[in-house]
Amino acid sequence: MHLKPTHQFVRYAIVGVLNTLVTLAAYHALVVAGVPYRVASAIGYTVGGLTSYAANRAWTFAGHDGPHRSVGPRFGVVFGLGLLTDLVLISVLVEDVGLGKLLAQLLVAPVVAVQGFMLARHWAFRVRVGRVGADSSTVGSTGKA
């Protein structure tokens, strides 16, 4: 099942809401417990990221043909770039701009979400055509070369 990009984005956004709620709940609980906000952000992002991978693999990008051994590492790179973006932006917003920690996290989330969708759609969960394992014949999720 290959969805139109707009349908995929809607599904990705729904998963993103769930992921964001999981991330913010973990982040908030950890900050309240006295964990430094950067560490809390990384842990919250990790918990949310695992939720995101499972839901996006099963629902948003259902129909992709990649096994966990190839999709997982690619999603890990997408996740890592998102985490890096998250940590850099939250640090700037809190330390340099002077925003509150929760507000900073709320502002960072949409930026990381758009970055993640683009990379997940066009790389991590890309659709392969041709021979199994033929990386040179990969195309975007639209099925177009």
C-alpha cells in the first residue's frame, strides 16, 4: 500500500502528535525529577523516537519493502540528525534567547518533525524497485525515479 504524499504526511503528523506527547511527558517528568534539561531532552527524544519508528513503520510508511536490518539503521540516522537538531536548537533557545525550557522544546518540535518526515519519506522508508537488494534502483516513496 503506497499512499499519496499528502496522506502520508497526515499519518506522519498524527504519529508526530503521539510522539510529541510521549517526548514531552518524558521530558517534563525528568526535568521535574531534577534531571538536567539537555539530558531530559535526549532521553525524551529517544523514547519518542522509538514510538515514532514503530508507528511510522507499521502505519505511515506501510508497504515499504525494507527489512528492519536496513530500515532500522537508516531511521537511526534520521533519528540522530533529529536529536542533534533538537539539542542544538533547544540549547540556543534556552541559553542564548532566554526562553523557558518547555516553551523551547515546544518550538523545536515542529522543525525536527518536518526534517524527519522529509528524510524518512525519501530515504529511511524509501520504496525499492527492481532486484531485491539492488540499492542503485531505489526511488522515493512516490514510486517515481
